[in-house]
Amino acid sequence: MVAIIDYGAGNLSSVKKALDYLGAESEITQDKEKILSASHVILPGVGSFGDAMESMRERGLVDTVKQAAREKNFLGICLGLQLLFESSEESPGVEGLGMLNGKIKTIPKDNGLKVPHIGWNSVSLKEKDGIFKNIDDESYFYFVHSFYLDGADEDVVAGVTQYGVPIECAVQKGRLCAVQFHPEKSSKSGLALLKNFLNTEVE
């Protein structure tokens, strides 16, 4: 069973549709017991870092999400990646979940590239197992974001892309993983990544 955490953010239904396509049993839920009893947990999201953390607090989900990130096969997507870190330039003074070390920065606008970054980018793989098992290096994934991860611990960075600056777009630490791009919108490569995540065994 896959729990898709509902904390008021967007893009939940498209994640569920991708899981349905793969034949996975999943549920969009904010029920703490369902989240913590699931074998796999996904934290998706599109929206503001500060609003998301506030919404998570209002629903009493902060500790539940932290526990799931520690104990479950866990995947953060887009905003769900950013929230795993301590803070973001998008929302100064707002504490994130703090599960991983690194900084969420604003994509620079002085290089002639459009922000937000919307479109397909190739990803250079630093880790070719786990969620990227049997996925070709430099495969393309679909991005929609204005903020990016920089300065994560080197041993957890699983993938990097370029958009004016190097973007650490995938992290993996044991069963905790997260991606800045949208696998549910990334065609064959994205579905392969989700399938790899689903095939992760519970320890």
C-alpha cells in the first residue's frame, strides 16, 4: 500500500494516476495511521515552501511525515524534496522538516533563462541503483520549479541537472529518496523510477 500524503498541496491526483497505471494500490490521505501503516509513502507537491509547512502543521502532520521519512520507503517529489531540508530562500524564517542537509535556493535570473524552469532536462546520474536502477544516464525528466537544492551531502546526491547552475535534482539515503522533477509526468523514464521505488522492499 502506498500512502500519498495530502497536506493541501497540488499535484496529488497525477501521482495517483501514475501509480494506478503501474497497478499499485495507493490512497491520498492525511490519516496518520494510514500513512504510518503503509509500506511506501510519497510526499508530492506543487506550491510554496512556507504555505506547505504551515498547512502540514495545521493538519498535525509534521511529526508523522518525519517518522515516515525515517522508517518507510519514502519518496519526495518536487516541493516534497525541498520540504525535506531545513529551510528555503522562498520562505525566510520558515523551518522545513530538516531530514537532510542542504540549501534550497532561488534559481538565478541573470543568465537569460526563464524562471520558473519548466520543461525537460537530462539528469546526470551519480547513483545508478535504487530509484535509478536500469535507467540510462542522461535520461530526460520533466521539471517545473523556481527553487533548487544546492549543497546537499555529497554521498546522498543521486542525480544532477543543469539550468544555468548545477541543480542537485535527486537525493537518496537508504530508503529515503526525493526528486525535484516530476516522475509522474516524465513518460517512460519517470514510470521506471516510480516502479523502482515501488519495488523497494520493506526492511
